Amino acid sequence: MRLNNSLFITFILTLVTYSCYSRNTVSPLSYGVLKAKNGVERYEALMRCHKDASTNGYGVDYHGIDSLFLEIPQNAESIPLSNFTDFAGVTIVVFNRTHEMSLFAKMNIFEEMYVKGQDIDDGQYSNYPNLKRGAFLLSIEDKTPWTERIGYTYNAVRRDIMMINNGKSKDRPISSYITPASRPQCMYCKADLGKKEIKNIYFVRSKQSTKKTYFIYLDGQYNVEINNVRIYTPIVHREYGDRAINISNSYAVSLKNVNIEGTYSQKDRYGYGINMNNVNRLEVVGMKAAANWGVFGTSNLQNVSLINSNINRFDIHCYGRNVIFENCKFMNEYNQFSSMFGEVRFENCNFYECTPFLLEASYDAYPKFKLVFKNCRIYAAEKKNALIVANGLHGGRTKGRSELRKQEFPDVYIDGLKIYLQNDVCEYYIYKIGRKMMGLPQDIIPGVRDVKDVIVNRNFNNND
């Protein structure tokens, strides 16, 4: 039999590709996951597979598996992830009546070290032998509370995460560590520069579960992409406190095409699809998410972008810098921030019965930052008729540390804003501060730097 040249080359390339791919990944099929007799045995098969992959530096490939029903056994631990996991479209249904846990996890080990506040501010670490050669993540926590949260039993703690290469970092902290109150405590870990991929899964929490199972926990990670993930949570009364995707102390994180259908939360009890603390360089693209509570619950974030996403709410509860939203839709809730620095920008965004920007009063932290709305549309509702809600902002003094002693109004820039007044909405305002409503042109509003191309349309048309 004779093969023409093109067919022969294609045949050889296919063999080479398959050989390389199969040599560098392992499959749960080889660990008997489809031969397991029950959900516990399937969980144990996945644990053996992923442990071997993590130990030997292999990826894990789920091709050939359509769906798996898992039951979380007593004393179960999170299944460790290696640098590559292709779930290949598998549906994993989890039944859990033992204890709360993340089904999958990827964590690094940090070690404590001392770093001067001046060096953190300058991005210079060449005087520290542990950081002088190679790539490292440096996690910084201020042991002096950032703020006292009013009405709560805990204080807000600020954190920063830095990427260090050969003793230097291009990153700077969100706010300086050389102030009188600052007491930085640092931890470092070696950074694996290779890309980490977790993709192609439909994760379902069984309605019969009595304990929460979260999808994934990442800690101390660099260059991670979570792609094409769908998480379904049934409606369960009284359940709350979700953190389906939970990420901390990590740098360069990308969430692409993540679809969250509900969370363990109630209208009056928190629970998040995405929970984050201390993340730098976060990119979210193509997310669709809805829940009783806000989808995002985060603290200590900087350099964040959300693009082409449809969500109900984005929060940085306390301490953040530089956030941009492009071509996003926000529905029914509000976006909540506190203690922001740098710039928060909304560009080509739509707000449906939503407060675009809420400055959370309980932290009583109002540093100066830039707030920009460019080419946005607002579909106002009766109780959502202000661009900014800032009930605690009065421009006076606070009892907090010196960095936050003075309350600052953000510098507001509006360039292209269409406002559609729905139903019985008569007016739309720039600020709602307590019972006081401040609008243009009748009020002089602190911090408003430039306003142009604002159109108010009282004849609502969803096709406008």
C-alpha cells in the first residue's frame, strides 16, 4: 500500500503528538475509576491518579470519561493538582455528608522571613539571600490592623503579594509600608514559572449533601489559568458561606469562560462563587455568574481586569488598587469597594437595576482614587437611582491609622453615559450619601472632575 506524502506526514505527526501527549499525562482510567463500585472508590481512584501525577510531574487527562459520581469519605482530603489538568468535559457530581472541603487543591509552602518596609516599597530584595537568585512570591501581611470594621467582631488586615525575579520586583504595594503604624510580616515561596492549566469541567454539588464541597483552592500559585469551568449549586435553604473557587496569595491568575449557576448563599447570608484574598494580576474573561449573594467576595487585590462578563456583583471588601471593567453587564445588585487606590474604570459597561459603585461604610476607609465611567449605560430602578452610594463619606476625619485619617472623595470622571429611567424613576443622581441625594447640575459635588456626554432618556427602550 502506498501513502501520498501529505497523508504520510499527517500520520507521522499524529503518532508523535499522541506519543508526547500520552507520555506526559496520566488518566484516571488507568486507576480503575470506571470499575469502582461506588462514589467513595471513585474518589479514591482520583486521589491515587492525581497524587501520582503531582509526584512525578505529569498532567492528568480525563478523556474517555463522561461523568463521575463521587462521595466524600470520612477523613477525606483535597485532591492535589499538578500543573496540567484537562477534565475533558467530564461532569463530576459530588455527594458530601462528612465535612466541608475543596475537592481539588494546589498549594505551595511558604517560609517566614524578615523584609524591611523600605525595601518592599522600593521593590529591592537583592540584600536578602533567600530572594537573590531565582523567582519567588513574597506574601506580606501588616500585623497592625488596617481598619476596625464597624459593627463586626474582627479587624480588616491588609496583605500584598509580590513577584520577585533575581532580587528585584516591578511590583509595589497597594499602600506604603514605611508609615509609623506598618509592621510587615513576610513569607516567601519559590515560584514555578510554568503555566498551570485547569480546564473543561462541569462541577455539580448534589442536593442531598449536608456538607459543602468547594471546587478548588489555590494558594501560593503563579501563572494559573482556569478555563471552561461550569459550577452548579442547587437551591438549598439556609446554606451559606460558599467559596466555590477560592484563591489566596497568588499572582497572575486567569479565569476564562467560568459559568457559576448559584452558590451556597441566601439573600441575607453571604456566600461567594469566587473568593479571593491577596491576589495580584487577576484577569477574568467571559464569565457568566448569578447567585443570591454577590458572586465575587475579595480582599487585598490589585491589577484586576474583568472583560466581556455578565455578573451580579463584584466586591473588593477592603484594600485594592487598579481595577478595570470592559464590556461587562451587572444586574440587580451593586459593586462594593472600600479602601481603594489607583484607578477603578468602567468602560462600555451596562448596569441593569444596579448601583454601579458602592463605597462600603463599615470599614470607614476612604483614601483618594480615580473613578472613571466611559461609554456606559444605566437602566435605573426606583431604589437604584444613584451612580455612587457612599453612606459613610462626609469628607471629615476618622479614628483610623494615619494613612486613612482623612476621608477623601474619589476623583470622578464621566465620559459618555446613557441613563434610562425605568418605570416610576424620576431622577438620577451622582451620589447618595445617607438620605442626601446629590445630582448635576443643581449640586456642587466634591471630587467630580469632568463630566461630558451624559444623556438621560425617560422613554426606556431595551434596544436603545
